[in-house]
Amino acid sequence: MSKELIFGHQSPDTDAIVAPKALAYLQSKLGKDVEAVALGELNEETKFVLDYFKEDEPRVIETASNEVDAVMLCDHNEPQQSVSDIDKLTVTDVVDHHRIANFNTEKPLFYRAEPVGCTSTILFEMFNENEIEIPAKLAGLMLSAIISDTLLLKSPTTTDKDISAVKALAKIADINYEEYGIKMLKAGTNVDARSDKDLIDGDAKSFTMGGKSVRIDQINTVDLNDVLKRKDNLVSAMKDEASAEGYDLFLVIATNVLDSNSKAIVVGEPKDSVEKAFNQQISDDTIDLPGVVSRKKQVVPPLNDVME
Amino acid sequence: MSKELIFGHQSPDTDAIVAPKALAYLQSKLGKDVEAVALGELNEETKFVLDYFKEDEPRVIETASNEVDAVMLCDHNEPQQSVSDIDKLTVTDVVDHHRIANFNTEKPLFYRAEPVGCTSTILFEMFNENEIEIPAKLAGLMLSAIISDTLLLKSPTTTDKDISAVKALAKIADINYEEYGIKMLKAGTNVDARSDKDLIDGDAKSFTMGGKSVRIDQINTVDLNDVLKRKDNLVSAMKDEASAEGYDLFLVIATNVLDSNSKAIVVGEPKDSVEKAFNQQISDDTIDLPGVVSRKKQVVPPLNDVME
């Protein structure tokens, strides 16, 4: 059995770093030779999490086929969100909680997806199914990922499984998850300390909708104004990047994690699709997204519906 | 929660009939309103199985969107193997053991695939994970599906999980699975009783490879000559169907389930890809496939490799 790399999506968030670590631990217990790596630098929230639980940062890779023939994907499946040379690799395992799109394999594989709030919730189930104990440190990391993806179990993506997983993991990690969760979310939202480029790339994902290349980034904050006061600079950075990378449409969504509201900055076309999808007008390059906190559940599906 | 239909692929084999029944039982225990249906008439083997265990035949449907909004797929994911109006339906759940191809969803879903010999093996695991008891009759059906897909655990697709599942299910069903399995496989291979059209359609699946439409059918037999003596009529029926349905390439594989060898009848183009994929010459419309018993593992991957 030759070695495999395990990674989450580009522009990794906490789940995209933690889920590969959890899957690597599980696979190694099952006898596989694996290493969890990352497809980009860690964001502030993830740094806080790894530091809090005294866990090493993963190695960041640019390509994988120079090291291995086969890989396992966590928290994504769409090729444009994956490692740059994904077309040269065999995907043997996927653990994910997103839609399936443009993901094709030549051979049968292990694929585990559930419509839950976080990949780490599925991994929690897989540990139970395989009767493998979760160490306290890993439990702390996994509950951090679930809190991150579900905004402390408040996002509409949150399911009963996420809630039970967080409670069980908090017991194993011996932590008050509500107090810890607020500290963690605040640590991830220090917008002032981040550059324009980091803000528009930090949690950005690419999608293909109706033949158009759509880029959607999300910035968590405790005050929308921390993002919007820099709108002119952000618009200019978004335009530069859209033209360099060939994005037709670029949305940067600022989300207030405390009151669960968002506004998006919109660059590119078709703007009317954005207005239609959210039933709001774009004014001064921004659009109100009241009650929106989940890109996956509240942004991608309505936009995809209008554009397809 | 509105009702969902559950079905296997077109031209159903035993797993494509049994796996939906097993998933329907599991989902109903989990509180869902579901019905297992079929996308075509049962083959002789499946009729033998349902008759043996006194299980009703499922209702055969042509379309699903006239009845339901959402469906669950077993034993397939590729749209061209699914119900004709799959594009109008939401797929909420998939349990499968094939490659993933051209399968795209708008929203997150439950997707469970493993590279094992049979979908019913994965369902056996899911019953265990959910701590739901398998009734004796259903256990008999599920072990029949595994025996069918793995040719009594001899196909190269067979994994340790299939073997353990068959043994555990045999205990629940209180059956000698080896004696029963040979009876069942023989019941499914009464080639003389089948029409040319039934032989070339009976277990046929469509694939897209390198932009070409490829149709691959497999006929299990206990004597290859039972198929090959009818070659001229089969070639003529294959040509008619290829031209009516727009298949570029049509392979009908005759497999001897007792000695694990195959020969294929080949119609259409590119013939040189077929010769290259199997490193054999086509002569008189047929090609030797020594040791080949698994379409999924020994036919689709090498042919896809050459054609892509």
C-alpha cells in the first residue's frame, strides 16, 4: 500500500485543515500510510485553534503527483477547489458535506457525504462506526471545525448530528464549547489585521454556473462595517483578480457571525442574476443578504438556479 | 417529509432490485416514507431469488417526476443508467459501488459508496451502523445480490467485506449459501430460453468514453457456446439497436460463471480501441477475454483508459 496524501480545499478554513487530520488519524489506525497536508496557508481562526490545542500546522503543498499517485479529499470534491494537478491523481476516498459537481472517477472509490453542517461531523460518525477512540486533542480540533462551519451551531446548515457531535466531542476534550466557540470565532474575525488580498482570497471558492466562472469568498466578522469601510479598495482588488484569473463574477460576502446577517460586494457579470437570486438590488457595488450566513445553503443554490 | 422512490439502474440485475428493497426497509425504520421500485423487468435470476424467498416483485416505473420530487439511487449514479426523467428530480441519497461519472447535484446529499463487490454489502454495514436488525427474508435477498454480483465470491471485485457480509447474512437467513448460490447462478443462465433482444439488453449499461456512446452488456452462462452459437443473430440485433439508439460501440460479453472466462461480441467503432484495451485481436466479430468476469473492474477501466 503506497502512501497517500489527504487534504481539504484551497483557501482552507478550519474544517479543511482539521478533517484531513481526523481522517489521517482514522486511516492510520486502519493500517494506511497517509499524511494530512494543506492546500494553502492557515487563516487566523485555524491558527488560533491549532495553537489552543498545541497541534502542529500541516505542510502546505502546491502539487501532489510529484509525491504520490493517490489522494483522499476532505470537505470538497469539485476539481477547481482541489490540488492543481488533481487530474493526474487517483482519488481513493472522499469525505465531504457539499454538493457533488464535475467530480468523475475512472474506478469505484470510497465516497462518504452527508448533508450535515461539517465534514468533521461525518468523521465523528466514522470513528464511532469503526469503534476507534478519538483522542482528547483531536476531539478539540474536530469540535472547533464544527463550530467554525456552523457558526456555533447557529447556521441553517446545522443538523442534529452536528449538535450531538459537538456535545460528545466537548466531553472528550473536556471543554466548555460555548465559551471556547465565541473566543474562537472572534479570533477568526480580526478583519483590520488582514490585507485586502487576504480578505478577498481567505475563504474563496470557485464554481462553474451556467458556463460562467463564479468566485465566492466569505469573510466572517463581528461588525460588517469593518469590511464595508474598505469597500473601494476591495472592489479594486477583486477587479484585478477577476481579470487575472478569468472570473466572470466575483462575490465577497461579509457575514456578521454574532447576528447572522450578511452583505456582499459584487464585481463582474451577470449582476442581474445576483439581484434575481437574492431578490435584492445591487447598489454601490453591494447587496444586502439579510439572514444569510451559509454560502453552501443560502448563496450557491439560488445563484446556481438563476444562472443554470 | 414527502414520499421518495428508491431504485437501481435500468436493465436491473439482482442487486439493482434487492438493494433498493434493503434501503427502503432501512429508511422506513428511520421514519422516511419510501417505496422501492424497478426501472425494468426482472431477469430470470432475480425472479428465482424473489420466488425462493417469497418476496413480491417491485412495481416497474418509466418516469418518477410524475409521482415524487425526490429519489434515492442504489447501485448506480450515472444519469444515463437511471430513470429517464432523472434531470427533473432531486437525488437525496445514493448507495453505490461504482465509479462516479456525470453525476452532479445542486445541493449536498447523502452519498455512500465503497469499492466493494456489491451495493448490498454496503447496506449490510449501514444496518449495523444504525443498529437495525435485518429480517431473515431480507438477509436471504441481500446475500443473493452479493452472490450474484461477485459470482459466488469468485469475481476479482470481491472484498473481505463481501465475504463477511455473505457469511453473516447466511446465518441470519439460515441457509447454506454455497449450495444455494450455485442453484441461483444456474437459474440465471438459461440462455436458450431467452430471445436475442433479451440477451443483448438483459444486463446492458451505457457509458460515455472519450465522447463516444458505449453500450456494454454481459450475459452469464455455464457454457459460452450457448451464446456464441447464436452470434450471427446477436450481431444483427446489436447493429439494429446501435443504429436505433445511437451507440458508437456495442459489446456483448458472454461470461462463463463456473470457470471465470469471457468472450465478447463487438459491433461498431472504434474496434482498435477494444483490441488495444484487452490486448487481443477481434476475429469474426468476437474477442477473447480470458479471466475476465467483472465489467466494472476488468472491462470499463481498460476501455476507458484507451478511449479517453
